[in-house]
Amino acid sequence: MQKIGFIGLGLIGTPMCLNLIKAKYHVSVWNRTKSKAEKLVQAGAVSLESPKEVAESSEIIITCVSDSKDVKEVVLGKTGVIEGVHEGSIVIDMSTISPSVTREIANKLSSVKAKMLDAPVSGGVNGAEAGVLSIMVGGDKAVLGKVTPILNELGSKITYCGGNGMGQVTKLSNQIIGMGNLAAMCEAIVFASKAGANPEALINAWSAGAAGSWMVDNLGEKVFKREFEPGFMVKLAQKDLNLVLDAAGQMDVALFTTPIVSQIFRATQQSGFSDEGIHAYVKILEKIAGLNSQTDLS
Ligand code: NA7
């Protein structure tokens, strides 16, 4: 079985990495905050001292860190992946970052004969734990063929989207829809709650009709139960919408809903909810509407 290196053991990276260990792959790991690697070591991974070491001892290197600059740092930095790769190494970046930065990193890796796929994911922590993520892949299709068995351990839907950067373009467009959906659901919750609607009736009715969505099914009830632990954090949603707006600006594409949603996420962040789940977005709307708390569903 191929040797896999995993870099970035955050909320999403950790369960993904655990699934690879469970699938009996030989996995080495590196995380900036070393203590987060302990859980993986207990499960059978080997913890190494740098992304370079991980690349030296692996055929496939997966990165799952926060933003464009962070992927650049772990891949192209002084003790980065690029210093340890060998001919034929495959780097799979599963972070959500800028399409243009992705292409820049892929070009640098190809100059040392390593291949890169961008493979951002959708589905949150629950999807990562259950191994049912939607994985959007950019890069060489033949390279994807070589790592498909690995991606099958992480996701239930793998979509080939085109050359390098197109996985990221697909993911960013996914975020336009997803965060727009979340924003609409939060507005609907505040509107109906202020009118005195029953939370359970709302969720039942919405999910069965045209308003049904992943957001309604997964986060609607959490809003009513006031459960804001993150599956996907406010600060990362804000990061993704900034990536969307940057890329749209580069292409001169006018977007109308996304900038408003982004500003409300910024207000959510500035109000101290940066590390909460994305549905904390509702708290800003509740405040503006003079609505302090929702009825508990239970
Ligand atoms: P988290 O839980 O915020 O985790 C982020 C991870 O990225 C975590 O392991 C961080 O290390 C690591 N990180 C961030 N910046 C760096 C730099 N500069 N160098 C090394 N490591 C870094 O995010 P998620 O797991 O939810 O999401 C990860 C990506 O998938 C992100 O692009 C999402 O949009 C999708 P730390 O533990 O803080 O030392």
C-alpha cells in the first residue's frame, strides 16, 4: 500500500487522517502544534518533525491547512514539502485556497518532478468522520487515477473538475451556494421566530419542500437548540468568501449576494463568534431584529 504523509491536523484533517489509518495505510503526520498529533500517533501514525520529513518518507502527501499563505508555507517553505519530494511524489492539497495560488504551487512542484492535485472538500466534520465528503479535484486526470483508492476512504463523491485550480474554483462556487443557503435559512429562522412560529414545524416543512437543503437538515435544529460547536468555523467561511470575492475581482465578475453575506460573516467574527460554527451567523440577525433567544426544540 502507498505510504501517505498528512500535514494539517485540524477539525477536518484529523478525522480524514484517522480514516486513512483505519484503512491500514502507513501514515506519517506533521502538525504545527505538535500536541494535536498525539491522537493520531495513538491510532498508529508516525509523527515527524517537518513537512520536509513527511515528504521524504511518503509517496502521497496530503495537506489540509487553513489558507493560501499556509499551504505555500508548508509546501514551499524552508522545511517544506518541496524540499523532501522525489520524482513521482503526489501532493494532494485538500485545503480550500485560491485557484491562482494553487496553480503557482503546482508549477513549482512540477519543476522538481512532483505532481499536485487540488482536492478541496465539502461536508464538514461529520462528513469527514463518516468518510462521505464531496471531493472536488483539479489536476492531471491520470494522477487522480493513482490516488482514487485513497480518496475513496475520505469521500463518497469524487468529482474530476479539470486542470489545476479547477477543484478550487468548484469548491469556491460551492461556497457561494452553501453560504447563500445558510444566510437565507438564518433570515427565515429570525423572521419566523419573531412571528412566533414553532421551530419543529418550520424544520419539518422546509426540509420536505423547495426550501430543503443541507443547511436546513444539518444546522437548522442546531440554531434552535443553541448548539454552536463548530463543524465548520465562521472564520473559515469568511476566508472562503474572501477567496471568492478576490477571484471574482480578478475576472471582473460582479457578484451581488456574496458580498452581503461576507459582510455579515465579518460582523459575526467581530462580535466574538469567529471560532463557532457557521450558523452563529444567525446571532447577528437576531440582534438586529431584537430577538434574544430561540425556543428550545427539545
Ligand atoms: P482548522 O481546524 O482551523 O485547522 C487548521 C489546520 O491548519 C491546523 O492543523 C493548523 O495548525 C494548520 N495551519 C494553519 N496555518 C498553518 C501554517 N501557516 N503552517 C502550518 N500549519 C498551519 O481548520 P479545518 O481543519 O476545519 O480546515 C482546514 C482546511 O480545510 C481549510 O482550508 C478549510 O477551509 C477546509 P495548528 O494546529 O493551528 O498549529
